[in-house]
Amino acid sequence: MKEPLRPVRYDDRDDTVRLLDQRELPGVESWLALRSSAEVADAIRTLAVRGAPAIGVAAAFGLAADARRGADAAALARHAELLARARPTAVNLAWAVRRVSRRFGEGGEAVLAEAQAIRDEDEAACRRLGALGAPLLPPGARVLTHCNAGALATAGYGTALGIVRAAVEAGNAVTVLADETRPFFQGARLTAWELQRDGIPVTVLTDGMAGWLMARGEVDAVVVGADRIARNGDVANKIGTYGLAVLAAHHRLPVYVAAPWSTVDRDTPDGGAIPIEERSGDEVTVIGGLRVAPLGVPARYPAFDVTPAALVTAIVTERGLARAPYGPALEALGRAQGPGILDRPAGPIV
């Protein structure tokens, strides 16, 4: 058995954040050693680490590195603001920064302990939601997924792929169809890599193939992750998710969204209030240093889209499953364990 894939680690021997550089996969397994929150913020912006839970863990560790190197509370507050803005759509980033900020006045050991708790709780949450979501998949299910919502996008195990892993561990011989997910190819490069690593059958599709395969009866369920879930159940995820959900609705296929509770943002009323990151068009027109569109032709790259709650069959969190109507369902899950450490504190980052 391979060691579980955990892409974000903290080395307390030299106070460095170690990240598996996802820009280099699948060709090279390269680990970055980052010594400050500024370096972590750059890694987040440049997609060396990506996935909503993973960037939250990385940010928490970055602040722990600063604190352990002697930064005072005022400096940490400034660093926290910069980190929280590194990517605006994924709510887990600001959530993790808020959470560790409550320990800034207690010293570096306390900040690191909080960051480690975030990491440990995220992996535990993924394993729990995986176990809760696995029974949704019929025997031998052919699962279509988009982007990468696996171990690489989390502290470990994964959300959408956590459901797949839990199903396989329970004896269900599911297979995965992975959208390549242009323009960063998270499906082709990352989802396929980690599933192959774990011996789970996976086939890569181009982003335009899903509808045809659905029409041919070759897809049983769509399972995706999320970067933010609004109070009404609208879901922000990697661009292309909305189109898949529309296709699934037409073909009467279930769409399951898997995310830790920290991704549920009850301060955001609906999808229209979710900030959508727009990245450089160069990421669309240049691939691996090779220009694939004529010089001078512009490109758009909204990195995320919003899938309306009406197109979502169920939202799977470690606290339980939510089904429509999502407003009351998510509110009930929020009350299920009380305010607890997993809830986002209200108010500003610091």
C-alpha cells in the first residue's frame, strides 16, 4: 500500500511549509520548501497548490512559519490580509486565515497547533464525508468528475474523490471519467495521476465529451467538489461545472457536490454574491510555453462558475447530506454540532 497522499506538510525542524508542486505533475514529483506566508501566497496565486481546502491549510501553515520565526501580532495581521486575498473565490482560504488569527497573540507554538488542527480536521472531514457519500453510488458506477477534488486539493483523501475512494474501500468497483479541465488540466494531470497511483480505474475525457457519453448511457453520476457553497445551496466550482450540471439534468443523472463544512459560506446568500476570480487569458492561449492561439487574439478565463442549487441532487459534508430545499437543510446541519471549532468566526480576518 502506498503512503496516503498528503500534499501540504509542515516541517517544524526548519519551520518550512512543504508543498507538492502541482504545476509539475504528472511528470515530476517536486516538493517546494517555503519559509514564509509571502512565499505561500505566491504558491497559491501561481497554482503550485490549489483546491479550496488545500490552500486553506497551506495559508495556515504559512502564518505558523511567520509566527515561529518571530513575527508579532501586528505583522501577522498584515500577512493574513495578503494571504486571504491570494484567491478570492475559495472560502476555505479566508476561513483558515481567520481561524489561526485568533491565536496570533499566543505565540508561534499556538499558531502552529491551530494550523495542524486545521490540517488534521480537514483530512478527517474528507474521510467522513467520503463514507457518507459512498452509498450514493450504485454498484459499478461510472463516475464523471471535473477538475481535481481529490487528495491533492485537500489535506488528504479528497472530497469528490473521497467518495470514490470510500466506495472502492467498501468493495464497490467504481470507475472514474475525468474531464481534462481546461486550461490548467487538473483532471488530466492531477485526478488521473492520483487515481492511477491508488489503482482506481480512470479514463480522461476532453471537456466537450460529457454530453455525448451521457446520451449513450455511459455515465451514472456526476460527483464534483466545491470552492464555496452559498447559503441557498448554489455552488461555485471550477469553470465547466455548471455546463456539466445542465447536461446531467437533461439526461436525468444525479449531481453530487462533496465539500467539507468549512466550504459552506452561510454569510453569502446565493451564487450571485460569490466573487468569481478572473485569471489571465494567457493561461488559455499558452500551454506549456506553446502558444495555441494567434498572437493578439484575447481570451477569457473566469476560473469558476456557479451551479444553481436546483441542479444539485445532494451536498455531502462531514456533518451529513443536504438535499433541497438547501437553505433549511444547510441551516440544520449548521446547528447539528453547535457553533463548534469548524464554523467560520464572523467579522473581519483579524
